[in-house]
Amino acid sequence: YTVDICKSESDSTVYAIYNFYNSGNEERIYIEINSNKEISIEPQFVGNSGISVEGSGEVENDYKKIFLNYTIDSGTKVIDINSILTRL
């Protein structure tokens, strides 16, 4: 599936990922990327789905790949996921 990533207009370290976890194009999570290209996914809900996510990752220097390690908690099941987002 495809995700869209948008940089925050008010904070250059914050990005929104739309359709995260294939949740729908209107649903999003927020990540923070520090100067070392390390990613932080603070605990949050994926849109209004009731599914929570938290994790970490890193960005390649050329920004063509993002590596994420995160935990999804649906309230009844917890899943650890490793994923790679690739720029098209």
C-alpha cells in the first residue's frame, strides 16, 4: 500500500504519515526525525481507529528509504512490526 508523508509547517522535525498501517488516506500518525536521522514514534492512536502505535526507526541519508520498528496495539492483540518505506 501507499503512504503519503508531509512535513509540518510549524516544526521542521515533525512529519505526518497518512495511511499508516493501511488505515486509510485520511488517517495519520506523527513521527519526529532528529538531526541524526533517527525517528521517534511517540505513543499515539492511528486516527480514530482505536489502534495505538509507538516505535522508532531511521532515515537513509538520501531520504529514499525509511526503516521503522513499531508496536501496534489493537486492545486485544499486540504486534511488533519492522517495515521499510521506499520513495517512489
